[in-house]
Amino acid sequence: ERIIVLRFPSSRQEWLRLMCAPADAVAVWGGESAVEGVAAHVPPGCRLVEWGHKISFAYVTEEAWADGATLSALAADVCLFEQQACSSPQVVYLDTDPGNTEALHAFAARLADALAAQPAPAASDRDLDPAEYAELTTTEHLARLEEHLGLTRVLAAPDGTWRVMADSRPALTASPLHRSVWVKPLPRKDLIATLRPMRRYLQTAGIAGSRTDIAELSALVLAAGATRVTPVGAMTAGYAGEPHDGVYALQRYSRRVAVQADARFAATACLDDLARPAQFPPPAGPLLDKAAVQALNRGVDRGDAELYFRSGGSTGAPALSLFTYEDYDTQMHAAARGLLAAGYDPARDRTANLFYCGGMYGGFISFFSILERLGGVQMPMAAGPDHRATAEMIAAYEVDTLFGMPSYLWQLLHEEADLLRAYGGLRKIYYGGEHFTEEQRRTLTDTFGIEVIHSITYGSTDLGPLGYQCRESGGSVHHLHADLHTLEIVDVDEDRPVAPGETGRLVFTTRARRGQHLDRYVIGDLGRALPGRCPCGSHAPRFELLGRLGEVMRVATYFLNYRRFAAIAGERLGYGGELQAVLTAGTAREGLTVRLESAHAPDPER
């Protein structure tokens, strides 16, 4: 992709024709003659995006027209950018009748004083080309001639750097710019009738008055055709994402398209994943740990810290993660796409959100937001100690899908097994934060009739969603959210990539975040990359989670992984409950004790 900039005179019509011929759209800025000249070369079917001549004005009520602060703010609007901006005021209307020339001239004199108090224009702004100078002097001299007819009064700087032209006729008149401003009477009752015929040229209206005046006049000027209303003093200001000339400009350069797919694509949220892998430059820089990220948080601009979440549930002391709402929305949409890939059906599934809520933790509110974006039916119950009440609500509201952490869902299902089995409506579980063992999955299927058990997302509070499971993924295998992050797998002890398929530290770099860039963040998880394309057809990279660095224990000369103990308990003993490994240091040797729940052991005596 590239941008080519050419500069050539408009007399080169053949060049203009050649440039317009293959275009899907042609944008042109300028007056009517410029737009017409380019439009003549735009071929049929090509979109012409025109940004034509615009006029902005101020409207001042009697309450404000003698106020010194209002006059200074208005003069600043006139002088800033030397009226070269479309939003610069060229006309000031007073909310008074045309016959009130006394108020008109008095205001013009006060505005002249305010303009005189402004800093002088830069030397480069005083260097007008002959056409600009001719227009400016012609307008001023004609206005002076009309003074003899009682229609105008002209006040100008001795050095010609500004001029105020009071005119008793309300009609909208363009200014010759360069600190030249008309002052005209226009009672609000006549506002629409006077300005609406010129609506194609209107842009910004700066209004000064009482709160009630501003509310009433805003509606009137917008009905007359203005596309923007601001306070006087802020006419040339703006904000990120503000419409321009009544439209969001990017929409004029784009087109809306739609692809309708059949039932085979029910779990495909993005067709691009089936066509090609996402490509990003390789990450660079040092590895970051939790402490380094928290240090970076202290430098985040307050405007980019709109949403605070507490983190630290699995490692270390609680800390804060910061997001803009825009970044949060992007991440929730990505997580929603991942949930579709895992087989969630927003049109049919009835979901109980049973993640923990409160304490500034993001689980519950994030999945509330995800379901909101999917339009899924949800019962935002949250995890709570009263399992009987939760189970009764599940049955009463015909819930068939549970969101939550495995430990809580396991307790809920077993403590209220009789009620929930009698209900018999549960079909899907989407879990996060922990993992179900294979034995626990078998129990959920055989005992409770659960048909779908998938990770709801793989993520961290700092980075947001990192991976998702498709319907072909099992255990701890996930696809990478490749539109949000890149993934490296590096050696446990060194900053070097591991060989394909080997276990290493997972290192993530954000790629779609405005407020904060987290490059090469080591989140403490271990994993390995899986080769080949997934049977689901997606090109998104796959990886398998293999625990956390803290789950690897050293006993004497051996490194033991907590997940291996859990797997052996399920495979050899048929155990499906919680498991705890306790490491102790004795005087002669170290000890390792594995604790199991007797209530979930097939044979408590073994």
C-alpha cells in the first residue's frame, strides 16, 4: 500500500482525466468552480466526495452582546487561523430587529476594540496574493460607499489588519476573510426563513446567550441548515470523532457490504480467518513482567485510563489494569467472536452469568458486555454462596448455558445435583479462570447431561482476551486472537524462541490498543505451539496451555508439575474433585503431600 502525491496545475486537464478514470471515488476540496471542474472528469459509477465552500457564523443575544468575555472569545474565533478554517465566523448575528441600528453599531464598536486587542497576525499571514487583496479592498470600499445610504458602518484597523462591517440587512454574506467580519441584525423569529435558503453553505454556529437561549437557538440554527453548534470562543475547536459537515467523513469514502452464509458458518465470526493468517511485524524490545507493566501504568495519560480493573488473582498482590472504553469495546467484540467459534448460539442459548462480581474484578462485567454485544439472552446472577437460590433461578428461568469458574460451577452442580438433574435443561458450560480435568468433564456429561464444555476465553486482566476455543478444540488448546495480539514462545530461562512444539513461556504483544501498548509481556503461563491448520479451517495460530510457572515445583533434583498430579488422579483413580499439592521442607528431606476431596473419590479407602 502506498500514497502518491502529485502537484500539477488545473490546466493539465488530461492528467486530471487520467487520474479520475480508474478511481472508485474522487474527493475534492474547494469552491463551486473547483468542484465542477473535477466533476467533469469523474466517470459514471465513480463516487464524487465534495467538500465545498462553507460559511460559519456567530449568534449573540442581548444578554451577551455587551459581555466583555463574550467579545474577547468571539474576536479570538475570528483571528485564530485568520478565518481560513470553515468553522471561523464570517458573520455575527445579533438577536435584534433590523431597525435597531444603535445596538448594531454599538456592538460593532465593541467588537472592533476586541479585535484590536488580539495579537497581530504573523508576517506571512499579511502577505496576500493579488486576488485576495482585490477581494478584501473591494468589499471594504463597497461597504464604505453604502455608509452614505445608511446601510452600513465600517470600522477598520489603521494598518488594515482587521475590519468590522456593520450591515442592517440580515442576508448571509461571505466575508473576504483575513479578520474581516460582518455584523448583522437577525431576530430569532426570522432566523430559519433567512438562513435556510443558504443551508448548503452553512456549517458552524457559535451561540452566546443564556442557557435557555442556547437550547432554543441550537434547535433553530440546526433546522436552518447548520451542522454544528458550539459556544462562542470554541468555534474552531473540536473533539476526536466529531462529524464533519454533518457526516462522519470516513463513511463517504467507504461502502457497506454484506455476506450471507449458510449454516456451515454458524461458528465462524470472521471469514478472513478461513482465508489467510493475520500478519504483523515481529515484536521487538525487552521482555516485560507484571512489575514492569504496573510501572508503565503510572505513565498512562488520564484520558486513556477510563476503565479500571483489578488483577492479581493468580499471581502476586492485586494490581490495576487500565483501558480506554474504545479498547475495551474492541476486546469484547473479539471475545464475542471467540465465543461464537466455541459453539455459543445467541439466538437460542439462555445463559446464567455466574462469574464473580464486584471488587473491581472484570470477569462478570466483561461477559455481561460480551453477551450484550452478541444479543444473547442472559440472567446476570453472579456467583454467590446461596447455591439453592441460584439453582432455583436456573430452573425457573429455563437456563441451558452456564458461564463461570470451574470450581464454583462444580460446587453448585454437586450441592444442588438433585434439583438440577430433575430440571434436566442444562446443555452447555463455558468456563474461565481455571480448567476442568478430563474426569470432571466426564462427570459433567454423564451425570448432568452437559453436551458442550469449552473454555469461554483465555485471557489476562492486563491484556484482555488472548485466545479462544473453536468447536474442534479440547482441553487447554486455544486459537490466538491474532487480530489483537502476536504470540511468542520463549525459553523458560532465556529470551530466545523454543524449538517448534517445545514448551516455553507465552509472551504476548498487543496490536489493537490505543491507550496502552504492552510489548512482549510475559504473563507467567507455559505452553507450546501446535503445528498445522486447525480442522475448523481457521488460519489463526493454535497453542496449548501447559500450566503456570508457579505450578512447577522443584523437589530435590526433580521438577514436578501440578497439572500432572491432577491428570494422574483423574486417569488412574477416576478422581474428579479438587486437588491440592503441599510442599514442605524438613530437616532431612523435603515432603510433598497431595490432598484430595474424599467426597469425590470413587473409593475413599484407596
